[in-house]
Amino acid sequence: MDNPLSEEEEDYLDLLLGDPINEDDEDIPYVDLPGNNIGDSEASSQSTSGSQDPLARPDIYWKDQTDEDTECLDSRSVPFRPKRQPGLQLGSNITRQTSEGFRKPQLVLSICIATNQYAASLIAKGQNLSYVNPDGTWTPVTVDEMYRFIGIIFYMSFIQLPSTDKYWSTSPLYKSCNSIIASTMTLKRFKAILSFIQINGDPDKDEKLTRIQPLIDHIQTTSQLYFHPFETISVDERMVASKHKFSGIRQFVKEKPIRFGIKLWVLADTVTGYTYSFFVYLGKKRTYLINKSKGLSYNVVMELTKPLFNQGYRLYTDCFYTSLHLANDLLQNHTYLIGAIKANSTAMPICLKGDVHLFNKFATKGDFRWHRESTFVFVQWKDCRTITFMSPIHKGSSVSDCMRTLEYRECLVMSLLDVNTCSKDKTLNKNCIPGILDNRKDCSFCSASSRMQGLKYLSVKTTYYCSSCKVPLCYTKDRNCFQRWHSDEGTVNKKYHMNNLKNLSRSEE
């Protein structure tokens, strides 16, 4: 033959024709695993119950949607019962009240005092004299002025220009977007405050976070005060860009978009993307571990999720955090870990680890197999590569997803800069008027609320809809979802509803 077949092609052809494969073949070895015994006709029939033709692959441990997982926990035994109503619970003026919560006068006053003291000390030494008054004195920073300064910093974080000076430029290229900044504070005053600003007036040099610890504590406390997560949460790391080379806690993470910076361990709500809890990574030597025998990742997750124990939360993690120790200890606290597993992890079942190279070879994109060990189910899924994850509350063929949204910084900046304050409720569009449906339909606001809280689908029928938004909404004296949908309160529900529509249209395609 001009084009002889390769050994791999010959083996594949033998399988299609039903010819036996040499057991000494090194390319396709047989693996003798529990429940996968060669020659056992019953085990063989179970292992070949995948989506492909059984003749197209060797004897692989394989269970998929055709094999019923009957040992999964009863859903009634893992209810979601949060201590507080999930989400923002502040009525219609959410933006104003949360902005006031983060604008703590006592904290800002202490920042002003520390900044003024530091400025006076440097000026007395003859430093930074370009920012003093003609008579050589320093104009003290006030609380209102500090609010405006913080607002400008936030504004610069999402309206980025080539340099700081450009925010005060009178050039036609920049003037249209700089009128807010220029009318709030002069460039010289902004640079003066930036040069002298201090968070803590009495720092402890032995503590790496001493200069910003009061601010970190305030943000942590306030974040948890004004928001309670929905049913699904996630723990991961986040990088904050930093050019400071001598902090001692600056990290390098190759895979992150921000490779150099300060690393944060973060617990976030997966429905909104809201950061509920976090702490700064200080390096291996400075990080306090509650349980040293179980490693850093175990301690990170246990510390962040502790305020949410015994409420039925579903925690999603990547393979860095997932372990059997962590999954079992969280389960004892009625918190359920759904996480990816490393290929060499001790949590990986032997039957999924031993012949994973065969699964990679013969499975096509979208194929999966599952295996249950006691409380946990392990699912191995083939996409661009093979991934494995575990769960204590799902069946072998269960599928779940999450959505990440929430825009808040814009309204926060407008509140800090007193720009047409977002504290006022949004007014309805002139086209947003109630209409009457021909047939009763499920209220979109009620449906989104129940799903975000992990409740069984709540069907609330209504005959009204919004003529502009084209969604059915309750419009009665006792249940006015029409008004809630068009207020700040309905922002999250609206985004969640639109995301569900997109997912539905994709699945239909």
C-alpha cells in the first residue's frame, strides 16, 4: 500500500470490525479496575453505556445520563435557609443608602487628621513645598473635600486617560468628559492631597497592612452589612495592580491579567459578582493558618465562608481549593462544595484516574462520565480538555450554571461628587406603562427573585405587562412588581431575567 495505516488507525479499525486487540498493545492498555473487570459481561455492558458506539472504544469505566444515580442526597435535606434575605435589603433608594454606608464620617475624619499631620511634618522638614500657600502654611483637608478626592479616584478607575493632567485639560479632545472633575477640585489641590494622604496616623512598622488596615476593616464590615449572598457563592483569588517593589507582599501570578500586584482571597456572590468577604495575602511566612496540617487553600476557604455556615450555601471552587478534607468539613457545617479536581489529586477516584487517557482518546467533546463514592459524585467531562469536578448534592448528570453582573461604581462616584445624585429613584420611561395581556403569564420579577434565592420555581400569574420592556409584571395593590422592576431594586432581577433568556435561546439553537 502507498499509504499504510498507522498503529493507532489499525487498532481503531480492528475495534470497528470486532477483531480482538492484542492485550500486550502498549497504546491501548487494559485497566483492571473495580466495576470494570475484563470478561465480566455485566460490568462490560454497564461500562459501554455512553453516547458513542460501544464498538468504537475499548472497555472503559463509563456511566452517563443513561445510568440513574439513585444515591444522591434528597434535595429536601439540603435547603437554602439564609439568616437574612439575600441581596440588598434597603428599599427603593439602594444607591443612596449604600453610598452613605461606605461614606463613614468617622473614618474619613481620621484620614483627614492623619493626612494633615503628615503634611505638616513634611512641610516642617522643607519637603513638598510646592503645595503650600504663599505664606508657607498648609490648608487642612476637610471631610467634604476628602469625599470629593475619593470620588475623583473612583472616576479615574473607569474613565482612563493618558495622564493625570489630562483630567483637567482644556483641550477639545478631553474637555467634554472633564467638566465634572475640573468643577470639583483644582489639579494642584488634587496632587497636594495625593502627596500627603495617610489612612492611619499611628502606624505599626512591624505590620505590613498597618497604614491601610482601618480602611480594609471598614470595607469588610460594610460589605457584609449591606448585602447578603444568594444561594451560590465562589472563592477565588484576585490581583490588585501595584508597582510598589518594597512592600514585601507584592506577588507575581503568571496566568492573571494583572501579573504583579497585591493578591486578595475573595468570596463573591455568583449572581451579582458582589464581593462579600476578602483578606490580603501576606506571603507564606506571614499568613496565619488556623489548621496548619491541611494547607493554605483549606484555611482560606474556611476563613472566608465561616460567616455563612449552616445556611445551605453552594460553594464553587477551582482545583486549587478542592479537597476531600475541605468538602467533608464544609458538609459538617451544611455548606456544599462543588469544585474542580486536579488530575493528580487524592480526591480523584481511582476508576476515573486510572483510564483517563482512554477517556481522553475515545470521548468526543461534550461526553461525560460519573462515579459516586459515598456522599460525593464525581463527574468527568470532555471539552477542549478533560476536567473533573465533585459535588455532594447533584446527581451524576446534573448541570448548573451561574451569572456574573452588577454595575455599582458609577452611581457611587456620582454620589461622592454630588453629580445629579443617584439618590433619587429612577423615573419610568414615558413608554413604560402597564398593558393588559390576552393570556395570563408568569411575572418576570417574581420568577427571577425565586430563582436567585434558590427556591422552587414560583409561578405567579399576571394579566399585566410593561408596554416598553415587553415583560409580564404583577400590578396590584398588594403586589406591585411593575414599580419594583423599574426601580433600583429591580436592577439585579432584570439582569438575571435577561441572562436566562439568552441561555434559553442558545439552548434552543
